[in-house]
Amino acid sequence: MKALAAALLVSVAACGEGKAVFNVDVLSFLSASDSTKAYTIPITGTVDSTISRNFRLPPGFGGSSVDSVAATVAASLENSAGSGTVILAVFFAKTQGGLFTGTPYLSDTATVAGAQTVPLGKNVVSLADTVFNTDSLWVGIRARISTTVAPMTGQLRFTDIRLRIVVQDQIL
């Protein structure tokens, strides 16, 4: 986490009027097994696959107010057999226990049949979201796979996961 705090300090860009911009490449903090999630679902049904990570802002930024947040997620759903639907959802919370509850911050849905590759992704901008007014932020990604023809096999490969957080400086 110290490396993240140092990376955030380097990536902070002053943008006038006492604001700071944090650009966080969330994908770079995922392991190879988390950035490409293989799935094999032998029977018709629904299965969830989740990833969660904690990110810490440099000390003192928890008192700052968030001006805006932009989130981007992009992935490639590479289905090899079977058919069904995949819902990709991204959640943010101040605590790990708060992840995967309520409405996702962003989500996208894809339907596949047989050997097929389809893109998944979304860009969202939110103004003044208080979940980001903290020194510690949890990011959760859920892939909900529902099969209609089993077995369903393939992989979900993340190609981009980024956050851009603009805060009104109130460094303590």
C-alpha cells in the first residue's frame, strides 16, 4: 500500500482553484489471475466471481471534498462453449463489508452463444460522491454469469480499469 500512496503522490496534478486530480490505474494493481478470470459452469444457473482491493490515499486527503469522479472499466468476454449472460459490475465502498451491496457504480451486460468474443465496458462520471471522501477506498468488481446452455466455458479479460478523482484540496 505504501507503493500506491507514493504512486498517487506522483500522479497528483494541480489543476488550479485548489483542486487535485488523482488518476489511479486499478488494473495495474490486479494480479494476472485477477485480471483474467476463467470460468467453467457445468450446469445451468448463476455464478458470481468477485475481486476486491483496498486503496489508500495519502494521509490528510480524507478531509477533502470530492468534486467529481470518473470511472472506466473495459473487458473482453471470450466465451468458448455454452451460452448465457454476463453482468460486469463495479462497486465502491468505504469498508470491505459495504462492497457488493446496493446499486453498482457502473455495470454492463453481454450475451454470448457458443464460441464468441464480445466487449464489455462503461465510462461513468459522478459529481460529489461522498464514498470517495475517505483515506481508504474499497473497489469491488463482480462478474455475474448466468448460463442458458451448459456447460459454459471461457474467460473474462480486463483491459482497462481506471479512476479519476478530482478533490477540492483540504489537506490536513
